Amino acid sequence: MDAYRSAASWKAISDFRAAAGFGDSGELALRILPQLAMRRILLQKHHLLGVLAALPCRPSRDEHILGIVAKVDPLVPTLIRRLTAADEVAAPAVLRGAHGAAAAGGGAGARSRSPLRPAMNLPYL
């Protein structure tokens, strides 16, 4: 992905995202694409802005961008969807941990800052 990084292309993607109103999934999909493929999509910016403006919400806009990216590289939307699903699974676990600590001891300051010890008396390696 480093080969595709340039300040101009990343600014173009950011500007397109701001104008079109799609979210992180659409932006990440565009950033993953090779430079040439990303530029081909951005050349259609004015047409896409009209199409995306007609869509009611951000998830619909993200799905539309992922559909366009899938025509160029079908693996990118699959990767984005798997990362999103993994993030959705991990987020509730993090929230449960924060709520559990608050309920058990009265907030974030109730727990020591030292690392948790293993349940069994095993030496640290």
C-alpha cells in the first residue's frame, strides 16, 4: 500500500469523501486500490456525486462505493466487509469490559494500573 501513497491522491480521496458523504468503509476501499484504478473512479467524481446525493444514508453510500470498487477489484470489498465484521465483534467486548469494571469497583480508578496476573501461579516468561 505504500506504493500507492501520495499526498495528492490521499487528498483527492478525502475531498471526495467530504463532498459525497460516505464513511470509513468507502474511503478505505478507495485507499486500498492501486493508484490507476483509484484515479479511474475519481475521474467519475461529478457523476458519482449526483448518484450518491440521491442515496438516503451513509451506509447506502458506502455500499455504493464498495460496489464500484468491486468492479475494479472484487477482493477489496470482501476485505472491507470482513474487517468491519471483526470490528463489530470486538467493539462490544471492549464495551463489556469497561462496563464490567465500572460496575464492579466504581469506575476506571478502581483498578490498579499494574498488569493482570494469570489465574494460575505460572512464572512470567
